[in-house]
Amino acid sequence: MRRSPSFLAGAASAAAVLALALPAPALADSGDGGFTIKDPRITESSGLAASHLHPGIYWTHNDSDDGPYLYAVDSRTGETVATITMKGVGAPRDVEAISLGPDGDLYVGDIGDNLGGKWSYVWIYKLPEPKVLKNQTIRATQYVVKYADGPRNAEALMVHPKTGRVYIADKNEDGGHLYEGPARLSTSGTNIFRSVATIDLWVTDGAFSPDGKQLAVRGYFGGIAYAWNDGKPKRQGRLNVPLQGQGESITYTADGSKLMYGSEGKDSPVQPGSAPGGSDSKSPSDGGGSSADGGGGGGMSSGAKVGALAVAAVLAVFFGMKRLLRKS
């Protein structure tokens, strides 16, 4: 997501300096153990989806001003192995999310709205996941989306892996809502998404587990695990989200054993974390402890924890200033 107010640049710069002072995460570049996106074109990775057809491949995209492109990144090397150009969709405005459905199709959410209501409608694009990984152009289907309670900014789009129903979580600093789309998206008219649950988080992305029993959502400073509960999400606890420069994405690994967390920026890291119900997971907890303590790979040193708290403090001031200025 792009943040335009120039008078907040100082706070953002301070946060960046503090972040650079932290020890770099140990990324093994070995698939689901974590990797770094090396493609110099990918500087604003805002969505992440584990491939159903190609083991170790993750789909991602930039958000604003990049064009109708999707990138297949090999998690073993961090290199882009295919670039997909979507045709038949016009000019994307703010692509913020990507998800895979049970039909084998990729669903791309052009759902960002940095002004929180500038656009009366947004778009979802759907295209088949390619069987062969090579640079190619694929025709996508475009769907018009509106919310029953008016325009809003959103960065999380999730397709349920059993029903194929599409859900969107809006992005609200005070907590938002989960919106449910129609049973089947239609190209012949507007698809109305209706609020079905509250989400107590400033959501930047979300993902369903491969079995459809869990919903995970993340924000900049943490995440929440929900039991899907037949479409009536029941909060289970907090996710152990790694501290990242601008945490924008989350997906389950293809086997559902881990969560993978991505961030915007050049050479951005994708870091693993335990998944609710996964083979290496611990139960989510609403108890003590910081969500910045990690997603796999052990705890932080005392110095790193101090640095992490400093980063969190500066970012909190940054976002707090933005919130107050917007409300004033």
C-alpha cells in the first residue's frame, strides 16, 4: 500500500533506520524454510499464494503502478521463474492480494483504495494457474465488486478451498470486517460483498488453510487465527508474526504445515511461522508474549528484542500520527 503524506516521511525513515539495525533474519533459501525475493522488479510484494501445481513455487505481485503482472517465485532460489501478463482486465489500480481456489484458478484482488472510499467499485481477476512455468500472457475474467455498506480500502482476499466462495477483509485501523461474496461470482453484473463477521485487526492479508478449517489474518504488528466454524469464524488466538519492514502478505504452505509471511521492499524476505493445527505448530495464544518474537527460527537475542521494540514504537507513532491527522 502506498502512503503519500510527505510530512510523515521522517517517521518512516526513522523506522527504516532502526529496522536496519536489527540482525537480519536467517533465511535458508531452501523452500518452505524461508527465502528472499530476488527479482529487482518486485519491490512492493503485496500478496502471496503457494502454487497447487508446482511444488515450492509462490505467486506474488506488486501493488500500485506495476501493470497486470504476476510472478512465480521459486522458494528454493528466490528467483522468478515465470512472469504472467493478464489480458482482458484493463489497467489495474491497486492489486493487493492473490489466492488460489479449488477450481485451480488464481484469484487476484484489485481491491486497494488508499483514500478509503475513492472508488465505488473494485475488481477481482480470475485466471487458470498455468501448467507450464514460462513467461506468457493469459486471459483473465474480470469481476466488478461492491460492498453492501459502501466503499472501503482492503488488502486481503481469500478463496475458501472447499466451497470456492470469495471473502475480503477490509483494512481499518480500529478493526474491520470480513465480507462474503456471492456463492458464484458473475460477470453479468455487480457482485455484492456483505459483512459476515468482525475482524479485530488492521488487516493487510489473510489466508485459508488447505483443508478450509482455519482462517489466518495478519497485520503489521501481529495476526489472529480463527477456526472457520462453517463460515462463523471463532477466534482461537494470536499468531506469532515475524517483525518485518512492511508486512503485507500471508499464505499457508501447500501442505498446510506452515504459514509464510511476506513483506514489501527490495529483496524482501518471506519467513515461515507455525500454523494452527500444523505438524510443527503451537496453539495460538492470547496470553503474554510479543507477536514480533518470531515465526520460526527461535527467539530473538536481548539486543534484537530492544531493537524490535524500538521499531514497533516508531511505527506506532508513524501510524498514530496518520490516524490522528486523518480524523482531524
